[in-house]
Amino acid sequence: MKYFVNDNERKNTVYHEFQKGKWDGKTNWKSDSICLSDDMLYYLGVEELFVDTIPNYNCFGESVIDRSTWNRIMNKAEKIGGQVYECISEADIWVQQTFQEYDVFTIIGI
């Protein structure tokens, strides 16, 4: 992947973890999660996208994402275009696979 890494590819803990299902409040860095570095989140403008599309988004907390919210994220990213859309499209593969098993996923901030 170009923008996201798997747990074993992380270089530190300054990542936003996309975790399947609703976060249990204690388990981080699961092997089936994908992670976006904090630097990449800000550099690409993904943080602004999340603020605009996820109710009560907090980059230091957790945000539960359902299909409706993900569709808003995808639609807004497509309108923005460029690397924001590339990044979100890369995550969409993982997201669609996750939605086959779970109703939601959680973005766990730094």
C-alpha cells in the first residue's frame, strides 16, 4: 500500500489505526488493522476530510464509522480528488472487506 501500513510495518505509535468492529477500549495494533501515519493524515488533508464528514471527530480519540459515514467520506474525497481521494480509495478495499463481517469499524486516533 502507498498510504496505509499494516501493524508489522509501523515504525512507531504515531498512527491512526483503522480497526475492525467497535473498539473494545483497550486493544490496539491488531494484525488485521490498517494504519495511517499522523504526518500523512495532516499532509494529505485527510484530517480536514474527517472533521467535515465524521460527527464529533477527534484525532486523539476513537470514531466509529458505519456505512453511511463511510459513504460520506468517499463522496467528499472524490470531490476533493488528488491524493486525498487516492488515500481514501486505498482504505476502501479494507473497509469493504470489513463491512462484510462487521457493521462498523473504528478509527483510533493517536
